[in-house]
Amino acid sequence: MGTPSETLWKDVTKLKDFKPTFPKWRGGELDLMSHKLSKEGIDLMKKMLIYDPVERITTESALEHPFFDSIDKSKFADRDY
């Protein structure tokens, strides 16, 4: 993921606890680090790990992601998340 920047997360430097002295870590490629995860799993993980909460996938959308297509979702139909 790397250190958040204005490119990855607009206005991150304006957050109360942001420090310009944070180490500048380079992000890695999740698909290279997750050999056992399917393409759908990697796609979902990338969407869940987006720094900006406004841009991050919602719980409802995540449950509809193709990664979960093989799961019987009827068990969750009556639940209010």
C-alpha cells in the first residue's frame, strides 16, 4: 500500500494526526504478494484497502463482489448490516 500521499488520498496531509515526517514507504503489488488468492480476491482486497474511506468499497458492495459468488448469501438476507 505504501505511505498515503495526496495522490492516493486527497487532503491526507490535512488530517490531524498526519505527520510529514512519516517514512515514505513504496507500495507493493498485491497480486505478486498473494499467490494463493484468486483474481477476484485480489481485486476485492485492493478495493477494501483504499486509504480514502469515501473511495473505499462499502460493506454492501463488497458482499456483492464476484469473489463471494460461490457463497450462499440467503443466510444473510434477514440480517441488517
